[in-house]
Amino acid sequence: MNPLKFLLFQVLIVISLPYGFGQEKVAVGTETGEFRNFNINFRVIDALTGESIQDANILIEPKGEIGVTNDNGSYSTTLYRSEYKIQVSNIGYKSLNLQIIAIGDGRLLIQLERDEILLDEVVVLGTNPEDNFRSTELGTQRMGISTIEALPPLMGEVDVLRSIALLPGVSTVGEVSGGFNVRGGSSDQNLVLLGGAPVYNPAHLFGFFTSFNSDIVTGVTLHKGGVAARFGGRASSIMDVKYKSGNLDYWNTKISLGTVSSKATIDGPIIKNKLSLLVSGRASHLNWLLGTIKDPELRNSSAVFNDANVVLNAELSEDSNLSYKFYTSTDQFAIASDTVIGWQNQNHVLNWNQRFSEKFNVNVTAYSSLYDFNIQSGIRDHGGKLDMNFSLSETNHINFGGEGKYISINPGTLTPGTQESPILPFSVAEEQGIELAAYIQHNVELTDKIAISYGLRYDRFSNLGPGIVNVFRENFPRTEPNIVEQVEFDKNEVIQTYDGWSPRVSLRYTLNPTSSIKAGYNKMYQFIHLISNTTTIAPTDTWKLSDPFLAPQIADQYSIGYFKNFKRNVFETSIEAFYKDINNVVEYKDGADLILNDNLETELLNGKGLAYGVELYLKKNIGRLTGWASYTYSRSLRQVISPFDEELINNGEWFPSNFDKPHDLTLVTNYKINTYVTLSANFSYSTGRPVTLPVAKFAHSNTQMAYFDNRNQDRIPDFHRLDVSLKFGFRSNKKVFQGDWVFSVFNIYGRENPFSVFFRDVRGAPPQAYQLAILGVPLPSLSYSFKL
């Protein structure tokens, strides 16, 4: 065939064949007449929403190449000038088969339709199930937004953080808490990232709700063991929350009306196929509910929260992407005429991703994070990250880069309410520091059976002036009377520096085509600490940087696990064991005064932590009935040894931490009654957390005082709760009536799970303990969401 006829033949193919159907041939690229390898980029999106589909499988025949799309739904390869059969598949979508003809460098957009007809294709988690045993990842859990939204909501609100607590190795200390605990670690040992920026208080209404709007989230990844070298800064886990991108083809609007709050999301193209915008906002209407209560104190109270998100996404070229993400959340709470308590989060993130070739990719992120508590403390965190990825082959990848941040903490100021007040104004000195890190990671499949991922991270932290450091009398405990000198440091002068190397390694050995054994080790450094004597994160808590008296927390974790899939990936199973040593954990003297204390080091103790356990996990991906079951047995212990009696805890013996809960069981089920009706339920059980109870009382200055012996030697009653929800999907010619109704009951059998314990004096007996339950009754809710 002569060149002119060949060119005419290709043009006829392009203009006459419909895209994406059956075995029709689609020409990819711009005709050059050359016979060489062409760079081809596949991008897979949801045909309904236009959102990128990550982890979609692409099979290219007869080349025999298998690829998986990245977070942007893209996969790049090189193809010689020829015809190819392409098969694209992902859980929850109809598989697509098409034939292409590679005629030049180009890009192919592939739209997958959701599989809503076959009832045996209902999905719990939109990730590749074979990753369970094929990847080298250890202690990594992913949860797609479809899974999160299928769980029974609390008062109509889908909760991202509460969903994470249903995974093995993750727990909370109470019914409603602002933090979570991972593998025996404290809540401040978890780094929460939203779009790449840290969030220091991700809670609304003191922990009732997460301050993340589920409408702007694609999914959550929790790294709790075998953490990649690009992550650092916390001793227990990294929780990475991914943003959605706006639709580049057409506009969407989603509105949700709930019992406690309502929200709206709009997204679409500003410039089609080039620039998209996503805007989402959520606001509470609790004040209206409080106004209907007869109790005058509650009726005159106020509880308000709201949050907003903006995402701008620009496709600069086929190989370049630029995005900006903005997040803000606000809370205000007041009982009757009392002081208004409020806090705010605000994040800005700018991200640039550039693919220089099919083998080399660069990702640059700059962020600014603000957390402010209006009557006490605040944090400013400004930083940047550089991540570079180099692919030597399909099974051999090197990642390297670095990050840096400047962080400042305002511990708080005490201001008198009136000029006549006897209280004098007082403020605690601010802290500031610089944290730097560099890393390299190598992922390689050595043989068909053996794959390894190993890396090294270097962390360095400097506490900077201005500041005043106390000098204490030698061989005496750290108390204010033992301060003999104060050393003053100028602005930006280095007060204290800590650094260290963090090796990471994960090894996978494949036993057969459906199972493998994995083992791993990782070391983590943490230079910022939450100073709190409560068991859950509260706005009144103070964050503090490492200094001459407060060394960084250092965790060494060892993990091993067995992973297997059954019945062609219908079932995923795993059993993981872990052992973790933590040095320099923060503990407190008995009766410690932590609020607005300018000599806080006199109340703090350096201790050791030990955590170990076994996690069992069974998940069903496909069928009318889907869900998972997880059971965790774990222990979390602490030890504080000191030559001074007043600094000893429990005589230097190991004792349970505040979040030591040996047994933790979770059952999650979703049953597809028919195409439009789904019944969901989750049941949780855990051992009651430790508590210190008084054993006697004594008289002091005509006042009866409680006497406490050893710390955390008793436990509150065990925790258990069942939540259910029923989702109805309606279809109508009018879009406003085409939506989803969700009716849910939180704590359906009214279990009074204790949140805290308090004591009352009883004549002739030790103080008697009483428990406080936050949600001791069934709590129904109704929500409705629809798209325009």
C-alpha cells in the first residue's frame, strides 16, 4: 500500500469508528509515517462522573504487558507501529475490550461504565484485590470512598476517621473521640495528611464528626507498618487522605441534606479538558435543634461547625499537571452564657506533577497548614516536598526526594476578662523549629517469587530561638525550686538539634499464585508531641516541639504476615504480627499541671513504650453480601524509670497505657437486597481501656481527699455497639427526585458505653466510681442526597 492510501485508510478509521465499543479499531497518535516505538498514554475515567480511576488493570496483547493506572488514572507505555488488543478492567466497572492501531505518539481516553446490573459484582473496596498478596506493602490498608459511604452514618454524617477505626490494628478510646490509636501508639503518633498537608485537629464538635467532607475524598490509605521512606514525622502511622479532582468534561452538582448538617458540591470544567474546578461546603444546623429543647441551659447554648474545600486542577499537557487545594474548617461551641470555645483549621496545597519521560516522573508539593484554638494554642506549619520516581523496568523502580518544614507553636495566653480581675496577663513563650529529611527507596522483583522494597531516610530537627532554657541542679529532680540558671537564646539561634537514620525494608516471598509471606522493619522519628493527660485529643491540648529536655520519640517496628486470596479474589485474608519498641514516650508526673505552664519540662517524664500484637483480617469483595471481619489482639505498655522517687511510675514496672485494649473485634457487612436497596451494619467490640481508681481516702485541711495507688491497674467495662443503615436509591426523570435516601440507627440496642469515669465521696467508704456515657440510647438519622 502506498503512503497516500495508507494515510487515507488511517483517517477513515479515526472519523468513522465509534470510540470504546466491542472490537472496533481505534487509531492512537498522530500519523508520522515512521516505524518506531511510540509513547502511548492511557487515561481511565468513570464514564458517569469523569473522575479518574486508579488501580485499573490494562492488558495489552500480543505484547503480554499488564499495567495498573496511577492516582490520576493514567498508565504509559511504548508500542511499536502495529495493532493491539486492549482489555481494561476494575472492580465495580464493566470490562472494556477494544482494538487499537498505534500510528504515533498519543493519548487514549478510556471511559468505564459502572456495573450496577449484576448483583454479584458489588464492591467493598475499589482497589486491586491481588495487591493483598502480590505487593511488597506490609501493614497498609486502603479504603475507597464507596466503602466509607456504605457504612452506617452518625446522625446522617459519613465519617472518614471513624471508618478507619474499623480496620485491624486501629482503635479509639471512646464512643466519640477526636483521635485514633494504631498498633499501641498514642493519638499524636499518627500523621493525618489531607492532599499532602498535615491536619492537627481533624474533628468537629469535640470528636463527634470528622472535619473532612466525604464528597471531596476519593479514599484513604493508612500506613501502619512497612512505611515507605518518603513518609516520616510520626512514630506510629501515616493516614493519607486523597482529594477528588473536578470533572474536565461537564458540570456536576451534588446536594446532601442530613439530620445535623447539610452539604453541597459542584465541579466541572472551566476550560474543557484543560482546567477544572471543584467546590464543596458543609454547614451544621445544630442550633436549630438546640432551640427546640425545653432545658433553658441547652436551649441557650450554641454548637456550630462548617468546612469548605476548593480544588483547581489544570492539565498543562499530556505529561504535566498543576493543582491547588484549599481547605478550611471552623468550630464554635458555648453552653448558655459561658465562654465561646472555637478552633480552626486552614490548609493551602500547591502541587505540580511532571512526566519527563515514560521512566522519569517528578512531583513537587508546597503547603501551608494552620491550626488555631481561640483561647489557648496555635500551630503554623509551612513546608515543601520533592518526590522523584525513576523506572528502570516494569519491576524495578527507584523513588527519591526530600522535604522540609518550618513549624511554630503558640502554647497560649491567659488574658483577664475585665480590668478589675485579680488575674494578671500571662503568656507562654512560642516555639519554633525546622525539620528536614531526605530519602531513597528501591522496589524490585528479584525473581518470580521474591520482591523487596528497601529504603533509607535521614531526619534532622533543630529547635530555634528566641527562647529561655532552664538549667537544673545536678543530681536533683527537675522541679522549679531546683532551677539554678536560665540560658537565653536569640532569634533563629539553634537551641537543640536531633538527627538520625531511618531504615525501611519489606520483603515478599510468593508461595503460590494466590498467597505469599511478607516481613518488614521500619524506624520512625517524631519531633512534635501532644501534651495532654486526657485519653483523647481535645482542643485544649498543647503541642510541643522536641527541646533539650524532650527528646524525639523513636519507634522500631518489626512485622511479619501471611496473605492469601481465595476463589479468584472473591476473598482476601491476612494474618499479621507486629512488635514495636518506642523510646522517649511522653509521660507525666502525678498531678501534673500542663496548662499554660512556662516550665513544662518540670511536669514531663521520658518513658519507654512497648506494643505487640496479632491482626486477623477476612474480606469478601464480590457478591450480594460483601464486607469484612477483623480481630486484633494487642498490648500497649509503658515504663518510666528514674533515680528519684517522685518521678517513678508504678515503681518502675511496666504498666498498661491509656489506650491498651487487648481484644478488638469488628464485623462489617453490606447486603445488596436489589439494585436500589442496600442494608449495611457494623458491630464493634473491644476490651475496656485502663483507668486509675482510688483505693482509699484521707483528710487534709478538713477536706476528704482520694488516694490513688498504681496507675492504670483497673479497667472500665468492655465496649460494644451495633450500627445499621438502609439505603434506598430512587430513579426518576426529574433529577431532584433521583437520589439516595439513607436511614440509619447508631447504637441500635442502646448500649451505655462508658466514655469517662468520675468519683463521689461516700461516708465510711473509699470514693465511689461512676461512669459517663456519651451516646447511651439508639440514635436514628435520615439523610437525602441527589445530583443535578
